[in-house]
Amino acid sequence: MRMFTELILIPLIVNVLSEVIAEWLVSKAKDKRDKLNK
């Protein structure tokens, strides 16, 4: 059971984290571009 949870949960957490980080990086890049355009 423990192996099963690790096999399911760890990739899920990594996936969510990478999506959150990607979103954050995109929003940071947008902020920079907006400041440059003004």
C-alpha cells in the first residue's frame, strides 16, 4: 500500500508543483513586460 501511495502521490505533487511554478514564472514575465512597455 505504501508503494502504491508513493507511486501515485509523488508524481501528482511534482506535477502540481511544476504547474504552479510555471504559472508563477509566466506571471512574473508578464509583469516585467508590462513595466517595460509603460
